[in-house]
Amino acid sequence: MSCYNVERNCQDFHTGTFQFQQIIGDQLQTSRFLRTDSLEVEYFNTQVDSASIRWINPCECVLTKLNPTSNQDKRPIAIKIISTSKKKYVFEYSLVGDQKNKQRGTIQKISEDLLYP
């Protein structure tokens, strides 16, 4: 039996305004996204992208871009929340059906409200 339990309050991260940072090339890039129960709108640099979101269970969802511009964009993304804290969650993501290329990231919740940039 484990003496360490991973916190997973996934429901707290179904809606609101979030921020994601990742290194692209040699630069730290930041995107912000707004999430409702069924829609996610991402703002990255000058680009706006939207996707439908379908929750499979409280900690797993599938994102499907609404206006894909390439064949790669047409493939849905599977997301699984691994752990949560008060304002952040760690997640795994990959293209649906591509279990070999999973990646991890951390998302920070900025607000319960939808804050448009």
C-alpha cells in the first residue's frame, strides 16, 4: 500500500482560463486558452485556434480542431490529467491512436472565468 496519494481534482480544470508554456526551438513560448464544457479556444502569438472538447471521464478528454488546416490537424488529441494541485495540473497527451509518442506538460489555471486576451 502506498503512503503517497496523487491528488486528482480533475473537475476543477474543466472550465476557465489557462496558460501553457513549452520550449519551441530554443525559446520559451506561452499560449493561453479558454475552456468551457465543450469548447477550447487557444491564443498563441497572433493565432487563434478552436477545438471541441469531449470529456471521456473526469480526467480524460479528446480535443478535435474545428477548422483544421492540415491532415495532422484533423487528428484528435487525447489528453489525460495525471495529477493536480490548487492551480496546476500535469497531463499526458498524444494524437489519438499514437500511444508511442506521448508527451507531458503542465498547465496553470489563471482564472475560473473566461478572460479574453
